Amino acid sequence: MQLSLRNKGTIFTRSKGGGNMAEHIDFGKRGEQLAKEYLQKKGFKILKSNYRVGNAEVDLIAEQNKTTIFIEVKTRMQSKYGTPEMAVTQEKRRNMKRVARAYIQFNKLQGEVRFDIISITFSNKNDYELMHFDDAFFLR
């Protein structure tokens, strides 16, 4: 399945030193932390992390320029089985939209809403490429 992305946005590459890689869950959490740091440097305000509605979850909810942004972070050690952003399936998008609708209703939000994907691919334990796909899909 191919994921069509409307706007690739930003590519950010960084070398990060030190430490051993932890287990799979810790690896994902590391990716989420890198995504948070990246977004904060870009002027985003992080509102929530790992926000759940039932069994559906959004990794990050942020705000920038009066827009509420629901963000999925995908982290992979390599891309030989596909890039991380390709793992954001139709089902995952539906779940994110469900979470977004509940969050909007609960918080009585009126402004703009956007869905982004942050893809992080490590080339080794410490070097990675971060890609930010803004407006990756829409709330319909």
C-alpha cells in the first residue's frame, strides 16, 4: 500500500552520540522524544503525549499558529522494509481522526486542525534522519 503525502515539509538529519539502544518500546519512545525536541525547536507547543480514546492513540498533540496538530511518530532502525511513514495505515489514520474528533469535542476547539507524520530512520544506533510531513492527511 502506498501512502500519498501532500507536502513533505522538512527533512532534518542529525548525529546523536552515546548510549545503547534499548528494547523496541524504548526505541519508539526515543523517537517520540526526538520528535518533541524537533517540534519545540520549530516553535510548536506540545499539548499532549500518547493521548488515548478507547484503544486509539495519537502520539503527540501540538499547537502552532492557532492550529491544533495531531502527530504520528514512526521510528525505524532501517528502511529496507519500507519507510516509517509508510506504516501509517488507513486504519491508523481512521483511529487518529477518531481521537482528534473526541479531543476537539472535549476541549470545545474551533480552530484549524492538521494531521502530521514524523518519520525517523536510524542508520545506526546514533545517527538518524527525521522527516516531517505536514498536512499528511485530512479530517473528513
